[in-house]
Amino acid sequence: MAPSATPDSSSSSPTSDNRENNLQPFFVLHKALPRKSERKATGPVKTRRKIDLSPASPKSSEKSKADRIEEYEDCHYKPLRIEAFDLVWSRIETSIQDVLRDINNNVFNEIHHWVSESFTAIRSFERPNSSKVNRLYPIVTDISCKQLFTGLVFTKNVEFVDDLLTFEELGLHLKSHGCHVANLSSLEFSAKNGIGGCLKSLLRQFVRVTPDAADIAILASWYSERENCDNPLVVIIDDLERCNGSVLAEFLLMLSEWVVSIPIILIMGVATTVDAPRNILPSNALQRLCPCKFTLGSPAERMDAIIKGVLLKPCFGFNVGYKVAGFLRNYFLRQDGTLTSFIRALKIACVKHFLAEPLSFLLEGILDEDSHYFWSEKCALLPEVMLKSAFDLPSCKRDKMAEQTGENLANGLSELKRLRKNWISAVLCLYEAGKCHKIQLLDIFCEALDPDFFNKRASDHQSGLGLRKGGFICQAVRKVRDLPVARLCQLIKIWEKNTDGITEIHSKVKELLSMLKFEDNDKSLKQDLSHTSKRPTSRSHLYKDKGTKAVNEKAAILLECMVRDYLQPIECTPFHEIICFSNVDILQSALIGDPRRTIQVDLLKSHNYLQCSCCSKSNNSLLPSMHDTSIMYTLAQEHGDLINLHDWYQSFKGTITCPTIKGKHKMKQSPLSKKRKTNESPDISEASIQARFCRAVTELQITGLLRMPSKRRPDCVQRVAFGL
Amino acid sequence: MDKEGTPPIPKRTTRSSSSITPSKNAAKPPKTSDPYPPSTLNDLIFGQPISLDSLLSNFPGRRIQILELLRLLGPPNSPLLPLFIYGGSSTGKTSIVLQIFRHLNRPFVYSSCRTCYNPRILFESTLNQLLLHRRKVVNGYSSAKRCERPADFVNYLREALNDVLTNLKGHLRKSSSEKLEERGNGRMIYLIFDNVELVREWDKSSGITHLLFELYDILKMPEVGLIFISSTSPDTYYSSAGVVEPIPVLFPDYTEDVLCQIFMRNQANPKLYSSFLDVILRPFCRITRRVDELSTAFSPLFKKYCEPLSDLGVVPSEDMKRRLFCHLQPHIAASLNEIFKFESQPSLEAEANKEKFTRKCNMRKVEGGEAFDEMDFHISTSAKYLLISAFLASRNPATLDASLFDSTGGSDNRKRRRKSSGKSIEQKESAEQELLMKGPGSFPLERLLAIFQCITSVAEGSLEEDQQEDGGLGAEGGDIGLMSDVLLQLSTLCNANFISKGGSCPLEGSTRYRSTVGEEMALKNSIWCLRSLMAKPSFSIVHSYLTGTLQKLISRFENDCHILGNWLTESFDCYVIVQI
């Protein structure tokens, strides 16, 4: 129905309509006709029925059974699931925090060490006596005393979101060691606020006063007070790149004048390269800095640590499927690159999982010490509907479980847990092997989750490993072959720890280790021998090489064996749906809005959204009943960058007044609207067409798809958005 | 205003009257429970006067200026016309003035316009000093008077000066019999304003500079001396006639000899250091004569210089000097261009440090090409592509875009270009030179997005193929179009100062951007792009352009650094082979 016919039948319940469909601006302009079938069904009580309609209504009959389960478990198991979510997520969150803290700890300690060193260095210049502190003239004339000790902390990530937290924690760390700390954000160094803004914030944090005029002399007299003067003042600026250069420079110059009476030590976060301070600051400010460089862990390292600490811990129940993992990886590498969004995505996944999966409360069992006991207890109490739904899970159907009892479910879950533990051990071993060659855990993790890969491996046993060529796992295995002895020894020791749970492999690893040790002794013995005989023979070298090569080979074979036998992705195990989240679409829509593209798609295929009977019949052809903006945008596709307004208007007019299509189309419509349409269509005035045209153009401009005519080309508008 | 102003006055009088007795206390840190010694007039004096000889010897090469200043200041109690001391930065103006007052032992008030960054703070801090006010917890760290307008300032200033002067007279009378040197000499008080040149920038139209220069006329107090210190010459200030013009005193830049004397002060091993200075001072003097810049440059160089020596007390022989020079020589040129150097914690020094110590070192040290093909910080793929498209948009004239990124296919394009390049290499070179001189151009957002899309449409294809090779690592469900969230990436790049947001174009009225990425960065980035796009059949157009940039960059880098150049040409060759 054309928008011109707004005061029609549906106007009786516009508000309820809006609420019901959660309409977005575009919908409001063009209300859909209720679908024919519904209309027939509704009959006289139209408005009331409309409110009842939910978007999923056509499927309601099929879903009724599922609904019953839902209803049932809503009252009983929903609280359980929420409880389980809280438990799982709080565990994950705290362990993420721990992991990140551990990563930063080394650097933080180094920074603290440097801060105290710098402080003693400043103090060694000339200890100002308290009577002089209040004086405003520079006390010392030596130039080296004007230097500001500056720690440049390289965050190694262009996005600074992750580092906000890091710097906050750094502040807390230094505070706990007795420093006075102020965190300044880069926003405080804006040209608008000038230097007063950052000084004010400095005073607020150190002195805890907010004077009308922020004078640094206040800080000096505060610092000269007895209880303050024995600790360094640390000022942390989180992102150097985003600061206004001139304000920062002025700030630095001022601080450097005062550095003797106020021993301020700066810590600045640098996101990009060593050139950043050079690019931002003028030379007179630069030479006041006495820089020292610190480097935080790169995002990739942190990511690996988080995966190792969270997703690869047997005691955390929550898992992600292959596609989800791939999505997270791609999102991290290609789009965002921050841990913050990774963690957020993980949380969304976690929430969605517990919301969608009725049995997910069983996940809590993995966290338990004696999970089998937990499961058998819970599963025994499960009602039949739930049990059935558990055994109806696709992963289970595949395996054709014998009996649908709670006991079987509990056993299945325990088996799942065991398999997962083995899988984790294998992944960690692979990671350790690939580590020396900078293969990232994230990559191995994703590849190891691939179910197809496992299935392929399972299907053709005879063709060896069936490892994907060029895959990360394959690389890792290959690298083992040419490791030097010392590294190999280290590696195998780590393996020994990792494979604790798998007795078979564990014993093999031990065997390898003893072999290596024996060889070590052997070698030293040989060396001694050769020393005594003063004749280092080439033969002994050869032998030695051969020996280590053999060990390398054995290690590689062992690793291959691990991959073959234990690297069973979680999605290949029965009941994995209970603990594993694999719905990538939810995550994608939550994380990537992609608004421009969506707008364009929606405009071009508006009936997909509106689902009105009038437009859905024709696939691609333009109908006058379509929404104006949609028509206009479709017409615009035929033009190039520049759209001639006149042509555009003419074709628009032609489309909406086209009688033939309209008439044909009308016949199919419900009699009610048909009557109105036929009455109206002939007398669409030129003025109203122009008005509609203008409105559509404005809408396109608002959505950012068009640019209004420029002075140079008043007769043309320009298309701004490109392609889909 | 008045209400606020009146209460401190009785306080002040009590303070100054009580100040006579504990005068000695003020010099030492107090050991009593009260951390604040009462403020006295002593606070206006530098303390511990020095002799003229030590003053002169402390400042080599400044004898004329010091004597001139002393002459102008005259004997105690002689009135002073305003002084205007000027000269380049780091020529000793402030230090010498302060030390002269230390020598003369006269009271003064010092306000630096750098610290006092707006009129109000300047006024208040001057008044605080005059009123002997101290900020502390008790008074909420507030200043003595709230003073924002110049008129208020003049009034308060007159009041405060009168009080101080009567106090000074009182002291003189009382202390004339006994310890004269304890008090300041004379009945004069001097106001010193440092960094006056900054005042001009506060508010272009406000008359603070006028106020300061007219202060002498306004106050009409012969006992007040005004001294202005500025790094710009007096011509840059005066505009109004009828004001008593300050007496200018110029502090010229140091000569090389004087610099030598300055650096020779307080050296542990003068012989060694003088041999060091012989080598280093001349080349550096050609660049700068500022003592602060030189001394920051010299200290690491001297460390380098001493590196081969085991005993720092050694007196160098000619032969040793030569060897030391040879050791130092490669570092001189590098540090001539560097103003900013890094020192890492020794504990951090492991491998990361070696890799990227400074750019210069990096170029010299790196043997293979590993350090070049990756940027040493994380940047997402789509941001990388955006960066390279911004670079292209900034360095290329917009007219080239159509031919580079035309969708008609690469083959005929390439032919065309070959012909033209054969014809007019010279023209091209001159155009290139011109581009270089102009620097990066600005571009509208749409152009950036268009180029970005051209590149990514190739890149996305390549990514898909990569994924097929990988066995579809996250191909289906997890595939994300690079085009989405572009604006977010753009703002990230803007934040990182890789792209700067320019003013809007007057004709079109939309924001324009400019890529401020250095060539080295662009080089790394384009190498990365090439790698990721390599082995794609469909990428010829973009590639031919990228290689163009590469070639340019290579030729520019070849002069600088051969290793890098060689490595680049190699990789370029192999790339060309791949392409063919």
C-alpha cells in the first residue's frame, strides 16, 4: 500500500502496531498490510487479533510442543540456568582478570622499580628545603635537573580500549607501593580545555581540591607538606597519540620547571611506534623528557594467555564451537583487535548459550569436583520431556544412544568431560610445540575445533594423519622434527606436565624424556671420552646427531598420535550442545551492526521486511505500492555516481503513476484496499508527487546514501554509498 | 572583592611584626611540630648571598651583561626604570637575573608566565608572594586574593607594595644597628616577570602585555623596580606611545668558545672532556647553540666516547684521542638528527630491545628483512587496508584513481601506462618532485572509501582463497566483510594520528582527511599488503599501483640504507616474477 494512503484501515491501532513489531523508522513510514491469510482468518475482530500476533506466529502450531517444554522448564530450571550462568561467568571473569594481571605484573614491577630509581635520581639533585619550596623561581639552574623522567609504555595496539584498564591497574599497583598517582586521560589534553583542564584534574586527584584557578603552585605547597613529601608523584597519561600536542607540550614544559620541588614522574602510553612522541611534541618539550621504554604484552600474546587460561582449562565448562571460534578469531584479526570486545563476545555467547539451551544448567557440573556424582544426581531427577530433548540433540541422534535414561545422560556427560580434557591436553602440547616457531594458540585452537577435519581423519584411517596441508597443527608437528636438543628437552618436560591425565601418552612422554636424558649422559660421556683422547671424531658427532634426530622423530610421531587419538573436537562428541555454544549468527548480529549495508539491503528488498502482500508478488520489478524511498533507491541504482534530479524524478513519477501494473496488481489484493486504491490512484497530483519525491530524497540523505546537490552541479545529487 | 580583600591584612601585619625574631629559622628546615615557618620578608630574598667574583665565574661569557645589569640596578635604594632582558632561550637570562639578586641580596618577586598560564593566576601568584601568603590545607590552598580583572590587580598590587615597603623601611631602621645583611638590602622591591613572550598568546586582544609594560606608569612608585625577561626582542611588543619604554638588555647567543667554557665547568676529567668537546662541539654548533639542547645531546655521546676506556681518569694521548674519535664518529651524524632518544631498562634489554632500539640503529643492524615486513604493533587487517588506501589517496592526484582502479581490467591499462611512461619519464619525475614538496594531499571521505573498496574487493577474494587453502578456517559462518565498520576503523586511525582530519573544504563543505603516515610505515604496510594479495590473479590493477609506490620508496631508501634497499629489490623482484 502506498504511503499516501496512510489514513486507512490499520490506522485504528497504530500504536499497538508499533509496539508489537518493534518498528524502526523505516517501517513507520510505510505500514504493511496484514498478510492475506491472516486477514481471512481474523475476520471481524481484527484489531484484537493483531495484538496477539507475534512475528513467529505462523509456526506457532509446530512449536507448541517445544513451548510446553519451555513452559515446564521455565518455572523449574530457569533459575537453575541463571545460577549456573552466574557461577560460570564469574569464574571466567575472575580468571581472565588474573591472567591479564599476571601478564602485566612483570612490566608493572619493572615500572615501579624505575619509578623509585628516578625518584632517588631527582632527589639527588638538590633537596629543596621547605622554606624554598614555596618560592616560584627556579631554584636550580643545571639543565639536567629540568628533565622529566618519562616512561613510555608501548601498548602495541592501535586500539586503546584494552589499555584503559591496564593503566588503571598500573595506577593501583603503584599506589599500593606508596606512590601518589594521578591518571590523566588523553581527553584532558584537548585544545578546548587548554592546560588548565589537565592541571585541574591533576590537583583534583593529588590534592583533592578543585580550585577555580588551577595553579601548579598549589601542588607544590601540597607536596611540601610533611606527610606527602617522601613519595614520588606519578602521572599516567593513557594515550599519547590522542593528546593535543601543544597542550601536552606546555604541560611538560611547566612540569619540567617544577620538577625539583615537585618530583613528578610521567608514564605515557604509546599505541603505535617510537616515532609517536616525535610526531606530536615540539623539540623544546621533547628534550625535557628523559625517556625510558617499557613494552606491554602484545594483544596476540594476551589473547593466547586468555585462551590458555580460560577456554583451555578443564575446569571451565563453557565451550565455543568451531564456527564461533572462527568468527571470534576473524573478528579479532580483521576488525577490532581488542581483548575487550573478545571478552564481550565471549560473554554474549555465554549468555545466549544459557538462555537458549534448556539443559545448560548441567554445565555447572563440570565446575564441580565430582562431576559425575553431580550429573547422576541431577539427571535422575530430570523429567521425561527434558530427557527426551537431551537425547533428541543432533549429536546424540547421530550416535543412537540405547536408552534414554538419566544414567546414560550422566555417563555421556562424564565421557564428554573426559574427551574434552584429552582434547585440551593435546591442544596444549601442540601449542608448546608451535610456540618456538611463533604459531599462535588462537590459530591452533581454532583449527583443532574443526569437526570436518576430525571426521575426515576418522573416515580414512589408512592415509596416515590426514592433517590439513599447511594447517597450523601440521606445521607444529613438523616443527618438532627440527628442534634442537635443548628445546626438545624443555618441550617434552612441558608435555609431561600437560599429559598428566592421559596415562598412555604420559608414559610414552616419560619414555622419551628418559631417552633424552640417557642420551644427554651418553653425550657428556662421549665428550669426556673425546676430551681424554684429544681426538674429537666426526663419527661420534654423527652418532649424536642421529640419536637426537631419532628422538625428534619419535616426539613428532607421538604428537601425531596425540592429534589422531585425542584431538577430538567437542562438536564431534555426543551431548556437546549442552556445554558448547555454536550459534554464530547470534554473535555476529550482536557484534557487527554493519549499518550501511543493512540499510541498503533493506531498501532494495524492502518487502522482505515489510512482508506486505502488495509488493511481495513481484520479485524485482518496481511497483507503485512500494515505499517511496525504496523505489527511489532502486531507481538510483541505474545511475552512476551522479544522479540527474530531473531524470530521477521522471522515472519516479512514471513508476508511481504507472496504471497498468497497478491495475493488474490491484485485482489480487483484498477487496477492502482495492476499493480505496482504485479511488485514489488517478488523482495523485503533481504537487503530492513532488512532495513525496522530496521526502524520499531527504530520507536518503539522512541515511547517508546521498549527498545533496552542490553549488557546482545544482541539478545532480551524488551517490555516497558504494556497492553492497 | 573588598570583603575578600580585607581580612588578610591584620594577619599579614601580625606576621611581619613577628617575623623579626625567628628570622634565622627560616633558612633551615624547621624541626618543630609546625611544618610551616611563618612567612617573612626573608622569603622575598634569594638567601645566602654570593660574591661578585663567583657570580662572574659561574656565568662564563656573560661578564658584560652582568656588569651592565648591576650598573642599571645601581646602588641600594636607587630607583630603576623598567628593564627588558631578552635573548634566545637557554642563554642564561633567568639564572643570571636571579643570581644577581642573590648577590645584591635585595627582595624581589618572581612570576613566570609559563607557570602562571593565564592572567588570573599571574595576578594572584604575584600578590600571594607580596602578601607573604602561603597556600595550605587550612586555607584550602586558596590564594590570598581573588583577582581576575587588571584593574583589581593594580589596586591590590599598590596596596600590597605599600605594605611591603613600609615593612622594609621598618626593618631597615630596626636592623640597621645589628645584622644588616640578614635583611634585604635597601628599600626597593623588584617585580620580575619571566617568559613575557607567552603573554601575547593568552588572549590576542586582551591588554595584559600593555598592562605589564604600563605598570611603571600606573603605579608611579619609585621604590618598585620592574624587570621583564623575554625570549623575543622588544620590537615584538610595544605599540602604544607615551609609555616609558623599558631599557633593553640583550643576551646574545653563546659563542663556541663560551660554550666550551660552559661545558668544561664541573667536569671530573677536564682533559678527556675537552678532547671530546674538540670533536663534537663544532658540528653541533652549526645546528644549535642552546646549552640545554647541546647538553642533552652530549651526555649520551660522552658515554659512548668513554666506552672503550676502562679508567675514566685517564689523560688522553693523541693516539688515544684518535681511537676514541673513530669509535664515536659513526654516532655523531645519527645524533645530529635525533632529538629524542630512548633508553631502556637494562632488565628489559633482551631481544625486543635490540630489534627496535631506534630507527637508525635498526636500519643498520638488521640483516634480513624480518623487522620490516611487520609493524611492531597490532593493527587489524581492515585498518591496514584503510591505511594504505588513505596513503594512496593522499599521495596520488585524484585524476589517477580512475585509471588505477578502473574495473575494466588490468591488461589494457597496463599497456597504456607503459607507453606513457616510456615517453615522459622526465615529466613524471618532476611531477614526483613536486608531490614530494607539497606533501600529502587531502581527500574527501568518499574517495577514501572508494579506494578502500577497490582494494578490499581484491583482498576479500584473496582471503576467501586463503581460507580455502586453510580448509575454510572460519570461512562460512565467521566471515566478516572488511567493509563493515569502516568508519570505526577510520576513527581509530585518526586517533592514532595516522590520518588527520583536516578542515572542511570551502566548496563542498565536507570534512577532508589527510594521511600523515611516514613513508617507512607506508612501506611496511604496502609490503604487507603485497604479501597478503600475492598469488592472486585478479589483483593486477591494485598491485601495479602498489608496486609503483614500492618502486618509488625503494629508490628513495636506497640512498639511505643499502641493506634495506637490497632486501626490498629482492622481494620486489620475486613479487614481479609471481605477477608474471
